[in-house]
Amino acid sequence: MRSTVLAAPGDIRSVELDDPGLQAPTDALVRVRAAGICGSDLWAFTGVAQRAAMQAIGHEFVGEVTAVGAEVRGLRVGDEVAAPFSWSCAECPPCREGWTSSCSDGGFFGRTSGAGGAQSEFVRVPHADGTLLPLPPGTLSDERRTVNVLLAGDVLATGRHAVEIAGVGAGTRCVVVGDGSVGLAAVTMARRAGATHITVLGHHRARMARAGEADRVVDSRSTGWFDDLVRSRPDAVLDCVGTADTTDLAVSVVGDGGTVGVVGVPHGVRTAPVAAMFRHNIGIRYGIAPARRYLPELLDSITGGSLDASFLVDRHLELRDAAKGYAEMAERTTLKAVLWPQG
Ligand SMILES: [Zn+2]
Ligand SMILES: [Zn+2]
């Protein structure tokens, strides 16, 4: 099968690998209909995050089931399925409490040793019953809906989680730090949660133009915005970048008694700014999204027509052209690329 591997930092290759087979009776195989390139794949691409050489990459996918192990109960060959970026058993204590990304027998597509990458024609899915969510038949016959289901498994779930951990609800004044696809998804999710004043802070004009649901878009390269944001006393700041600078910024901007929620993968962060947090009663929560927990709610909204985040995808490529998508996203000329194995 065709698959995408990270040969070394900066070197994405489209290669032929053996088709994956079922390894455990709880596995399923999925033929990938569409796969996303994620901002977190870029951390590996640029060498900031470590990967084994020739690691098959990618963790965002949707598709249809082509084989199931003997112990898989809730899925059949031919089912169209949505998937979160990590697999989870649904039975261990963290899974039962909804922390599916902490599954004691879980792992991450495109990252955990031995796991297949999603930017491939086929993916083996461990704990298929706990991980995959069957879709109404025909869901993936529509390209826009397919893109939305794909986004639900990571970007939308992560935006949704930012809203959750930062305590965004009706009437919340919130600031979203970051104009990448997760930041823009967080804007959409904050609006759905009832936030009334949403400011997005970034510095890519073309991207911020897509933040249509924000009340205010602030270019971090302009002047005067910092004092303005502090004066606006936001209840919640959603850090969708995760560097030491953005988290420090989030803590300095949030109002007294407010909460900072960090869903950007932390890079270079050593300590929290505890003195400011203590002085101003600021809470801070970090967290990888338990994406599987949010999938049913997001898919209901997508299939019901009330959620359309397809504006987050501005590039469609054939699977074999994955390297082009990585290069464009690294140069920031593309916000988010989707790869289509069947062209
Ligand atoms: Zn991702
Ligand atoms: Zn589990």
C-alpha cells in the first residue's frame, strides 16, 4: 500500500509498504478515505519532536472498515467510520472516566512504536470497538462532510477540549491564542458554548481572515493590543500554541479568577508563571484532548448540519503528494491540507 513516512526531519516520502494485517482479535483494518496533515505532524517534520527514522506518519483519518478481528462486536466490514487520533480500549479506568487519550492500553497513530500512520491507504486500528465510531451509511459520500468528520477526530475535538478545560460557557469573555487550525476551531467551539466576546490573537492575516466567528481579530505584530486585552479582563484564555511565550502571555492577559486552558502541545515550557497565578487567582489546565469522548457530540452536529468547519481546510492533495502539503504548511502558505488516497 501507499504510505507516508518521515525518513528524517524535513524529509517526507511517499513509499510502498506492506498492507497491514490484523494482529489482535480486537483489531480492525480501515481503508482510508481522507487523511489530514496536522500541526503536530509539523513539529516532527521540523525536527522539534522526535520520531523514529522512517516512522509512518499521520493520525487523522476517516474511512471504511475492510476487516475485523474475531472479537470485534460493534463494527462490520463496509462500515464508514470516524476515528480519534489515538486508540483506546473503552474498558480501563481512564477510558471509563472519559480520559480516552490516557487509555492504559492505548497509543497514537503515526507515533507509537509499531503503529501505522494515517497518511496511508490502510490503517490497522487496535481496540477497534473502543476507538472507531460507525457513521450513518453514505456519510462519506459527500466531500465536505468527509472533511468535517476528519476534523472531528482531532482539530475540532481539541478545540472542544480547550473550551472544556478553560471553563468557557454562556457569556464567557475569551481570548484564543493562535491562528492555526486548532485556534480557529477553538473559536468555533467557544461560540457554540455561548461565549459572548471572543478575541483571536495571531499574526497570519490570511488565516485570521478565516476566524469569522470571532468578535475581534488582533494581529500580534501590531501595537497596543496587549494593554487592550488586559483591560478586557477575559474570563478564559485558550492557548492553542503551547510555547513558553504563549502560555506566559495567556497568564498575563487573563482576568483575575480566570482560567487558562492549554491544548497546544507544550514545547520549551519548564515552569508555570506561578507568582502571577497566585497573585491573581488564575487557574491553568493543560491537556491532550480525549478526542474519542467528544466524537459522538461532534458527529451529531456535523451530520445534523449545525457544524461545518470545512473552512479550516484550504488544500486538497492526492496521498502521493503529501510532501507538498508538509512543505506548504511549514511555509504557512497552507493552513491545513487533506490527503485523498483514491485521488
Ligand atoms: Zn493532529
Ligand atoms: Zn482504555
